[in-house]
Amino acid sequence: MSQSIAPFEMELTIAPEDIDLMGHVNNIVYVRWIQQVATAHWDQAATPQEQATLLWMVTRHEIDYKRQAFLGDTLRARTWVGQARRRSFERHTEITRSQDGKLIAKALTLWCPVDAEHKKPTSVSDEVRQRFTVTAQD
């Protein structure tokens, strides 16, 4: 049995074009960031063989916006896989403001593994499911 990988973290940069007419980060930008951190996590943790044979598509997003973020804020995204089934992985993401540690947004996204050659949903091995599933957060 393989060991689970730890949650993955990365810094997020707020660009001027991320700001909406209300003067804060537009809600749609969070969807982009959720995808970016998930992709970076996969790229860092998956083997070259897994990266060559598996793609991922989103089947559902749930996002709770807790606080506003502004140009000049430094943000941190943290992601981990919760329950992983053969064809559905729960991915949790939390975005916090680095300056004060306050939760800005949290998301639950369902991802479906896709066969890279045929572009159709596929199952993943038990080894991949076990490795990506985090059973306890620190």
C-alpha cells in the first residue's frame, strides 16, 4: 500500500484584471485558481506515466466565498483529495490571505479521471486513489 501525499500549497498572485467593478477579486477568478492549484498538485505528485495516461475534468464546483480579497493581498491556496472513488475524486481547496491567515474562500470540486488517449471517463488504480487520498489534515 502506498503512502498518501500531503496537502499541496501554492501562492496566488492577484493581477489587476482579476479585480471587478466592486473593487475586489471577481468570483470567477477563484474557479481559475482552484483549477491551477489542482493541476499543480497533480503535476507535482503524479508519475510521468500517470500524467501521460490520465487527464481530469471537473463535474461539479461548490465554492463558499467567506471574505473579499483585494489587489495587493497575498493569497495562499491549499488543496487535498478527500474521498476518491474509481471515477470521482473530491478535491478540497482553501484560499487564505497570507497577511492574517483569514479564510477567503473554500471549495469542494468533483473531478473525473479521463483516459488521455480516448478522452473518455476511466477508472484509476487503487494505488493512485490511495496515494492521493488524504485521511487526516495537519
